[in-house]
Amino acid sequence: MRKYSIFVIFAFLLITPVVLQPVHAASTWYPGKGLKQGDYYSYNVCFTDWHNCAPLQMNFWVKNETSDGSGFNLVFVAVDGSIVQKGIMTIGKITPDPTSFDPNISDYTAVYRSTVSWLDAFATKDDPKAFDVPAWGRTGSVGGQSVGPVGQEKITVGAGTFDTQVIGWHKDVDNKIWIDPNVAFPVKAIVYVDVTTGIPPPDYTLELLQSGNNQTEPSITSQYTSTTNVGVSSQCDTIDMEQDSVHQSATTDTGSTIIEYRYSPSNPHNGCPIELRLSFEKNFDPTQKYGNVQYDVFTVDDNGVKLSSLAQDKGRPSLVAPVGDDDNTFVLKGTTPLTHLVIAVMGTGAEGSLPDTSLAGVVKFDIKTQESFGSPTGNMGTTTPPVSVTNSTSMTNSTMNNAIPEFPLSSLMIMAIVVGLTILFVRIHPSLSNIRL
């Protein structure tokens, strides 16, 4: 009788992990899991490399599968202040990273990759992760932190209330990403920059505003059309920073800052896109750059009166270069044969703060400009009451006013079963309790 009892017990212990495996598998997740045609998502996000975490709304709708079945075609909309960009983005099924996209949304798809789909660095369709394992991986920083499940939370966001699993790690502060296993993408996140000193700023944040499924295009994307490219001629020259650009540097009128600038095309048409790259360098050592530079880009007439503002066009009081560099692409609203551009440094300080004006100053330069191909709309800025920006003093005055679990759940359940069966077996066969190992 004893040998049959022992056989039954060991058979049961062998079968138990197999029985538990479907439960374990059901609790696995990866970004994009369960995504299907008609699904839509709307997020508020910020990303430190996108204008120092300026607010940005990203909406996307799964229009259909790709012809080869390897991914999905998404209608993607970025609402960036007063700028709207809409286009098609294709993502994969193994990981939901963009594989192709329309040129006008390229910058925003990079933000999507660094926020909404960021966890695919740890979990993919080919390698999904469970919520009852100690860790999913490690962060990419020096001495990377262990990233993994840290608990469960019920949270409320714009899209509703969710029972979530929290993926997190601690490096000076708690980094958290809230996941509903039944939702293809994170519900909420707050991830910080890995710094060696000082208070870490946010690397990225996101919050789910809406989600659902609709076989026809939902309002979160259908109500929008791209603003920047409205009225832009197809004859406009292609931006090419390597082969067709102008590269110069100049010191502000106050001598406080060296501004290095590069723009393309070198001889743009009025009403056509132009890319402008800026670096704000220290006047005593151009190899070093100022951080958190608040600035604006103006076009002015021959008398130095402001015609338009790039910051206003983006719906912001100023632009910010967090690490001393910035890159903007916009539709040029200028004058021919020359467009007078002013780079106006307002000072330094985090976005939304009152800047320290000790570095305030301006750099003025002209861009050779050709006639427009038509009447452009959605141009660089909004015409405002005349304000002179011919020197840094008038510029400044006008701007100022204006813990990880050690054992997975399945292991604990198996241990409890073994202990319970052992006690039961000893009760049935008391003589076994005297056996010495």
C-alpha cells in the first residue's frame, strides 16, 4: 500500500507544474499583446528629448494589417501645441516599434518608440514576460537596475480605472510603469533620467486618455488634419543637411553666448519647410554648452519689427534646449530676396519657469529666400502686433510681458502543496516520522 501512496504523491507533484502552467502563461504580457484591427489609443506623453518634456498628445488607430501579415498600419496623430501632424505609421507584431512612417511624423514616432513601446526592450511576442517572476531585465545605464514586477495597484487615468501590475525599479527615485494585462500598451508611466547628482528629471511620462475598438476611423484621429503641411507645395526643395545647408556661428549682441546654427535648404522658397539646428555654446569655451536655454526664433521686417514667432506657432511661451542643442523644422514665413531671422536667447531655466536673463541676447542673420510657389498656410508663426526685436533689451522686455519578490507565485504554491502532502503522508504512516536522513 505504501508504495502506491508514494507513487501517487510523486505523480501528483510532477503533474502540478504542468497544471499551473496555463495560469502562468495567461499572466504573461508584452507591448502590443492582443492588438487588432480597429483598436485605438490616445495618450498624453512627455519625453525629455522632445523639447524638455513639453506636453504632447499622441493618438493612433489600427487601420489594418500589413499585406504580408507581419504588422499593422496605424493612422497616427501628434497634437503638439498648435501643430498637428497626421500620417501612417507601420509597426511590427513581434515588437510594436515603427518599421516605416510618413516623413512628417518621423520625429513623433521616435517619441512613441521611447515611451509607449519602450518596454519591448524587455518583453516581446517571442519572449513575453510573466508578472510572477523576479525581474524582466536590467536598465541600460551603468550598473543597470533590475526591472521587474513590484506589486499591483488600482489606478485611475483619463481612460478609466484599471487593475494594474506595476513594473518598476529604484534608482534614487521610484520608476513605475502601470500595466493592465488586458491592454496592449501601458496605462501610465513615470520614468526618470539616470543622473549622478541632483534630483532626477522625468525621462518620460505617459497617461492613457482613451482606448477602444472601432472598425471605422474614430474621432481621436479623424477630426485632425496636418497643419504644418497645409498649402505646402510639392515643388518645395528637399531638406538635406549634408549636401544643401548653411553652417555658421555668431555671438549674441551681449557677448554672453555663441550660437552655432545650420539650416537647410540653403536657398529655400518662402512657404516651404526649412530645418534649423542650433547649439548654444559658452563664450569662453565653444566646446561646452549651456543647458536649459529658453529661446525663440523670430522673423522680422527690414525695420526689425517682429513678423512671426516659432514658439507662438508651437503654442509655447518659449522654446527650450535642455542640453544646449535643439532642432526645429517649420514652414518658412519670410520675405524675398532676404528673410531676416533672429535667434533670441531669453535666458536659462526649466521650461515654464521665469528665466535667468543673465545670458539674454540675440543673433541676427539673413537667409536668401526665393519666391513662394503659392500662398502657404500653416506657416512659421502667427502675426502679432509689431514688436521690435533688434536688440536683446527690447526682446527681453517684450517676451516677459507677452522591492522585487524573491519567489514567483507558482513556486510558492508548489512548496505549499509539498509541505501539506508531507504532513498528510506522515499522519497516515507515523513510523516514517522516526526515519533519520
